[in-house]
Amino acid sequence: MPESRPPVIWRCRDHTLDLTRRGEIMGILNVTPDSFSDGGAHRDEAAALDHALGLLDAGAAIVDIGGESTRPGAAEVSEAEEMARVLPVIAAIHRVRSGALLSIDTSKAAVAEAALAAGAAIVNDVTGLRGDPRMPGVVARTGAGVVIMHMQGSPRTMQQAPHYEDVVAEVRAFFARQYEHATRAGIAPEAIVFDPGIGFGKTLDHNLALIRALDRLSIDGRPVLLGVSRKSFLGKLVGSDSLVDREWPTVALTAYARELGVPLHRVHDVRPNLHALRMTEAILGD
């Protein structure tokens, strides 16, 4: 009989995800011309809607919609341009699948607020609530779920010379500080998830150290989200520049991370990663 454990709940406005025994997949939808793996592929509203529905039909519990690339060296996008990219897509998904759980991948409070008004329920902030001082208030006021991600530097500079004395300790300390900052701003603890930001201001060795320590990164029992899908360090490890060759290493890391207790996985290819979750959970007795 599976051992008793405290419930792990992620509250995102009107949605509640019970992550106590089953992990979930966050499917990636980039509506940008310059994302590293699929830039431009879903920029058209019809194509974006079709892709979102495909992610949901494949088993994604969440669709994460981004209108500004955060790849190394990416150019900044204005609030107006980012809204023009994401809001029609959020509205279209909401019309077709009103119950879908949608996330807005942004560090701008105005974009987050507009996306939440259009039907999103989660804010995925790569700056970990540091990029816009208004963001904690938006999340608190709307009751949105929030992903607090760690990034050293900014997307423009983060891979120039990443340095840490102890990457695991420093990322965990950042989570502790931002958790306190978020809850003081009125964000409910049950709304918070942490993302170590693999590839965001980290070398290959930093990424591997964090992955090995995924079971030590949680603060106050809050869940961790892992985003490694198609990232360049996977290509370095398998000796290939092909994005296709990064898919199965992603699946392997999904299974490994689930064994370490990570319930949330942000990926491009939903079905094999979902299968990896369920198989690992079956072996673990979940």
C-alpha cells in the first residue's frame, strides 16, 4: 500500500492540480518568430490554436503560451507586441476549450494581467518575480498560479560567463528569498511552484548539478517544475546538433526527475513524456 504523504496542491485561480501522487505535463506553445526550437511555427493564430489543441489532446494538463523568446541573446519585445502575439491565441483556446488550464510565459505585469483577463490562470515568470515590481501584485490580486524561475542575468547576457560558488545552494537560497517575497505580497503558498531554470545562466556542469539535486530544491513543500525540453546541453551530452536527437534525452530526464519527486514537466513533445511520468509512477507505487 502506498505510504501516506502530505498533499501537494497547486491552486491556479479556479483550477486545482493535485500533484500528490501524479505528475503533470505543461505543453509549450511559442507564438514568436525566434524561439530556439520552433520559432515562427505557431505564429499564425490558427496554427497556434491547432498546436494548443494537439498538446491538450496528447495529455498536457497545462498549455504555456509565450510571446517573447528567452533564448540566449534574444531581442526584447515591447508590451504591445507581446500582447498582440499572445492574447488572440489565449482567447481562441478559451473559446474552443473553456476549461483548459493556460499559462502565460511572461515577465511583464501588464502582459500577465491582460492574459489572465483573457483566460489564463498561471504566470510563468522567468525572472522569478524580479523583472517587474508590479508582478507580485497582479498574481496576488488575481489568485493566479505562479512559476518562480531562477535565472542568472538576463536572456541577453545569461550565457556569457555564468558563475556560482555552489549552484545548488544559491538557487535554493533564491527560491527561499522569492518565496518570502511572494507570500508577503499576498500570494498564497499553494499558488507557488519553483523552476531551477536549467540553461538560464548555467553551464553544462551547473545544469547537471541542479538536475542531480532536484529533490533538494523545494521550499516549504512546494512543487518543482523542470524545463529541459530540447535544450542545447542535451545536444552536447549526446553529441548531436539535431533537435530531434534531444527528444529522447528529454524523456529520460522526465523519468529521472519524477523519481526524485518532480511532478511538473514543461516539454514540447507531450505524449512520450507523459508516458514516462506514468511508467515511473507505476514503478514507484504512485
